[in-house]
Amino acid sequence: MIEMHYVESSNIEAVGYDKDARQLHVRFLKTGATYVYDAVDEWVFDEFRQCESRGKYFNQEIRDAYNFSRL
């Protein structure tokens, strides 16, 4: 199981990263759904966790840039 880190956001509840698989896990606050984004570099995860607006970063840098599946 991937360790999830709770974040301050109006839409995103928690994020996690699998270094071996290079997968970013994002759990959304309103639906509780977790999505897994493939082929994400670790630096993207680090920036995502540390940015000022996670929703803005997600929409601009992640949402349409990576293949994903819903858990």
C-alpha cells in the first residue's frame, strides 16, 4: 500500500508516490476516489506536495499530461 500524505486543498485530500512504479496517487476530497497517474517523475510529486495551490498545479501540470486509472 502506498503511503498517502494529507494535503491542504479544497479538492484534493491526499497524495502518494510509488518510486518503483513511478506512479502518483491522488485521492480527491469530494468523491473519495483515488486516481493513479503513470510515468510521473519523483520531482513532479515533490513539487505537487510543496506548491501553494495543489488544485492549480494538478490542473496545469498533471491532469492532462499523464495516463491514469481509477482505483
